[in-house]
Amino acid sequence: MKLIHGLALAGLLAVLSVSLAERMGGLVSPLIFAILFGLAVGNLLPVITQGKWHAGLEFCKKRLLRIGVAFYGINITLQQIADVGAGALLVDVLMLSSTLLLAWWLGRRWLGLDGPTALLVGAGSAICGAAAVLATEPVVRARPQQTAMAVGTVVVFGTLAMVIYPLLYPLLGLSPQAMGIYTGATVHEVAQVVAAGSAMGDDVAQVAVISKLTRVLMLAPVLVLLGWWLSRREPDRTASRAPLPWFAFGFVAVVIANSLLPLPAGLVEQVRHIDTWALTMAMAALGTSTQLGALRAVGINPLLLAGMLFVHLCLGGLLVTHMVSA
């Protein structure tokens, strides 16, 4: 019973977010609206996130978040990945790994960011936007304001990519297959990939979505490697925060089950629907605990880092795609 008030608040914000996303034709992820609504509630009515509300909101930010990330694998099958071929996989791997490494180097060495902020911005740019930021948050022990700032960078530059890519398509000299691979390997959110791909034609959109989902599948190994690497860098990390996140293994297990078992299409769709609600509630709860004053304290450097990574994704991704497609 102590969870009911916080769950109800997160659920209400999720209803508003999902409804607004549906009204916009799915062009914007409900996760984005959820953190904005959460920020509004948490800053206008800070008392509502305390007392009887606190336990339920904490449950959403931690337990429900991890469950949602694990079941996010229902969106992917191994067959989809095989369909786009080795070329798309190579572009995905190169862009993901280079973006994460660049985020750490630029963020820490050039911009003076703390480790969690640099890694969260890097994960959001390199893997799958807001969902990747949420999944990475517990591994790097980020604070709510760091996570919210990283999600904000996904909104800014993912939306920019969604607008720019269709305009550039006629000028890039890429085939529909290659443009789909390029889009899926470099645009932040799945919803943004769908929107950009659809604006360029169904043949581009289909390849772009599969390329993007292949990139999403890499979330699990990235989290595992990141946890291991951080445990080596920080020997004082306590046993209470395991370096190998269980939800990453759950993510892989769901992908394998969705690929190999004869799951009814209705069941898969239902799980996908419920998972969207779980992640949206988690994002709303995160927003309620983020104060705008704390976001200002983080500064403009995370946005600068995200901008540099955006340039790398656009130009580096185009170069790699041309090389692989040649």
C-alpha cells in the first residue's frame, strides 16, 4: 500500500505522455514527454514527491526501470538483425564504439565533465536515446539531474537529425539500403529513426528501423562491459551495486525468447505495450526528482558534448557507410 500514491502519480503522467505521443503519430517518444511532465510536477509542486509519494516514485525509478529495460528486448529478433546483413552490423559497431569512446575522451579531457555525465550523454547518442540513458543510469550511479540533462541532449540533437536527414538524402549519393543503414546507425531514438526513415520512403525506413534495432541489441553487452570497466577503475564500488547488471542479461534473454519461441503475435504486442508504459512511468518518476536548479548546476558542457557527438555521428557515420557500401 505504501507504493500506491507514487505509482498512481507516475501512472497519471504516463497516461498523459503516451496519449500525447499517440496524438503526434508516434513521431516523439512518450519517454520524452514523461520527463518533461515529471519535471513540471516536481518543480511546481515539490511537496508531492515527498512523504507518501516517495516510496512509489523510488520503485518506478529503480525496480520498474530495470524491468522495463529487460523487456525492451521484445522489440528485437535475431532474424531482423540477420536481414540487414553484416554491413549494417559493422557500421553499427563502429559508430557505437567510437561515439562512446569519444564521449569519454571529449567529456573528461576537454570539457571537464564528471564520468557519469559523459557516459550518459555518450550512451544516449551511441545506442538508443532516452532508453539507453535510463539503462546506463544505475550502472554509472548517476544523479537524477545528470540523467535528465542527458535525456535533454537526446531530444535536441535527435530531433535535429530527424529534420536534417531527409533534406540531405538527395545530396548524399547513397542507395536506399545504405541510407537506411546510415540513419539507423546514427539517429538517437527509435521513434526518430522511424520518422526520418518514413520521410525518405518505405525502402529506407524498413532498413533504418532494423539497423536501429540492431544497435539497440548492443545495449546489453555495453552495460556489462561498462560495469566491468567501472569496477576495475573504482575498486571501492560496493557489492550492493553489482557491476554486471541483471537487467542486461534479462534483455538478451527476452530477445532470444522472442526470436526462437513461437510466441503469439498478440502476446508480443501486449508485452511491448506494457513495457512502454513501464519505461514511461520510470521516466516520469525520474523527472519529478529533478530540480531545475540542479540542471543549471550541471552547466552547458553536456550540451556541447552532445553537439560534438552529433557531428561525429553525421560525418563519421556517412564516411563509414560509404566505405562499407562501396
